[in-house]
Amino acid sequence: MKSLRGALPVIVIIIVSCAVMSIIDAVIRPDYAVKSIIKLILFLTLPVGYALVTKKDLFHSLFTFEKRGMVRALLMGLGVFIFILGAYFLIGPFFDFSQVTGALQNNMGVDAGNFIWVALYISVVNSLLEEFFFRGFAFFTLKERLGRKFAYVFSAGAFALYHIAIMTSWFSIPLFVLLIVSLFVAGLFFNWINERNGNIYSSWMVHMFANLAINTIGFILFGIIS
């Protein structure tokens, strides 16, 4: 029987974790290494603690490898990579991206010298952490506790809103709104492909390629590649 009581701890963990990370990103603004450690504690330790207390298996099913699903996810990831880069070159001239590198340097200590390592971490490790938290923990657990519709909207909404504090000073208002809406739609899509395959490898693959495309744009903005 689906009930709010059973889902409340999950909802609280998600809201508190996102709120703390928003304060970290918008107010405290430590360097990227410190921020990553805090995020790892919130996005991994709290869900694992919940799993231990409730005796819920968060790992076996979520990380079950399925070859056919991975091939589809790889092809989708490559498609997303091409789409994001194509969109940047197509509409990029109509938007001002000059604030991005300045915000990264001032708020996170990320510059052209260390961006390659940050980009690798964001693409591979950070994408897996977010997929585990927003899809593996939030979506699948809330789907079981409160039903499919609530799980879709809440997890995708939390995923989009979580990024507000990160990107609030990066872009102009129109581009910022476009990106938040895009993140919400991406969250819905990630939920769908994970639901279809029963694990988080699928969304991780697509998320990783999306981050690779975004970080490639970062290399261009930092002047590392041209």
C-alpha cells in the first residue's frame, strides 16, 4: 500500500541534501574539491544510511548489467553528445556565455589549468553520483512508495531545481530558464530509460555523454581548444 509516511524520509533526504548543496554553491562557495566531498557525503551516505535502516537493497538491482540496454544507452549518449554540441554551435552566437568561465573561477576555483581534471570528474563520477541519488534513490524508491506519477515529477523537479544555485550567475535569464526547463525534461527522460531497463546504467551513460558535451563547450570557452 502506497503511503506518504513510508516515502517521507526519502523526500526529506532529497530536499535537505539539495538545500544544503544550494547553500554550499550559492553562499559558502568552497573550491570544487571540498564541494565534491560534501556532495558525496549527502548524495551517497544518506541514501545508504536509509537503505541500511530500512533493509532496502539500493545496489543489486540498480547496478545489474544488461548488455542490450547498454548498447541502446551508448547510442543515445552519442546522439545527445552530438545534439548538445550542435545546439551550441547553432544558437551559441545568440547568447552570452562570457559569464561562465568567470563564475567557475570565482565561485569554485576552476580555471583553464585544472578544468580537464574537473571535467573528467564531472563527466564520469559526478554523473554517476547524481544518477544514483536522483534516479536510483529518489525515483525508484518514491515510485515504490507513492506511485509512478509523483516519482517522475518529484525526482525530475528536484534534479532541475538542484542546479539553480550552481548556474544562477552563469547565464542570462532567458538562457538560464531554458536550461532549467531542459534539465527537468532530461530528468523525466532519465527516469523513463531507467524504468524501462530496471537499472541506472542507461541514464548514467546518457548523462555522462551530456556532461562530456557540456565540458567540451567549457574547453572552448576557456580557450583550451578552438
